[in-house]
Amino acid sequence: MRHLIGMIVPFALALCCSAERAHADVRSVPQGYPTIQSAIDVSFNGDTVEVAPGLWQESINFGGRAITVRSTDGAEVTVIDPAAGRCFTVTGQEPAAARLEGFTLRGGNASQGGGVYIEASSPTIVNCVITGNTATDYNSGGGGVFVAS
């Protein structure tokens, strides 16, 4: 009997760990998570991060996830204005299913893409206002948006 249990338990664990998630989760900011990035960090492909109106002083990065990050009430009242760095970074093969929707992205500063920096990815950006961002590399710039490969 021990031998049988010893064979079944590892099999069951492997099956659980390799199974696809059956549903997508909705993570609410700030109700469930204090920051947008903290909700992103625990998200999986297909999840949605919903953000309440406010001034969010942080930089966000999807970290390779095909998730949707959207405001509940639109760009007029939901602003990402980082204390330092760029507003939104997408690198590492995020597909079009990686979606940012309904934010104002302002006040970002980086060598390239102070507002939005996209590299080797194809995110979807919808109903966003990108304004008042700067790039310090004037040769390749992209204060608002910089896209590479």
C-alpha cells in the first residue's frame, strides 16, 4: 500500500502543477492589492487587473504576461505618474493579448520611452492618453513612446 501511495502522490502533484488554469481571475486595485504592479505580479495569462480612479505613482511592467490591465472609469480619472522612471514597460514577447486600457500615462522619464517602452512585444494599448513624458537620449528618443524590434 505504501508503494502505491508513493507512486500516486507524485503523479497527482505533477498533474495539478501542469494543468491549465480553468478560469481567469479579476484582481482589483486598491481593494485587493495596494498597487497596480502588486496585482500584476500575482497575475497569470488571461487575468484582468482592474484599477480604480486615482493617481498611481508607480511604473508598471507586465513581466511577460498576456493580461489585461484596465481602469474602471477611464483615462480622465486614472493616472499613472511614476515618482521615477517610465510609466509602462513591455519587453519579452508579450502578445497582442497583453492589453493596457483607459489610463493617462504622464510624467515618465527614461533614456528612451519615458511614457511607454516596448521591445520585442506587441501589446495592445487602448483609450490611453500619453502626455508630458521625456526621454534623455535625444538621438533615438521617444519621450512618449519608444518601440524596438
